[in-house]
Amino acid sequence: KVSMYQNVTIGGARVGDSSDKAYPKINSNVTIFAGAVIIGNVVVGEGSVIGANSVVNKNVEPNTIVAGAPARIIGRL
């Protein structure tokens, strides 16, 4: 299960990412707050939380809270 709020963007970071299948992978029990952007070939680990208006362009470890643009770790669950 993934909880996602309004205006979240998930997709490729560059033209041509579709041919490389370079899209984000969202694992189970992730919460993505409003306005977050998750782009590129990144993995969001199980149980993570993405803060509102964050820009995720690197992998997020499981059970981690990230926020900011670019997103950085602000806590662990």
C-alpha cells in the first residue's frame, strides 16, 4: 500500500527514460505528501515518508523520512 496526496509527480528525469525504463520504484507502506516530485531511476524504500514539496532524485533507504529540494534525510522510523 502507498499513500499519496494531491499534486505528486512520479516519472522519468530525462527524455528517453522510457526506453531505459528509468522510472522510480515505490515500495510498500510509503507515504508521499502533497506536491512531492520523485524522478529518475530511484528506489523509495519500504516504510519511507516523503515530505510535502520534496524533490527526490536519489534512492531513499527503507524507514527513512526525507524532505526538501533536493530531498535529504531528516529522520528515521
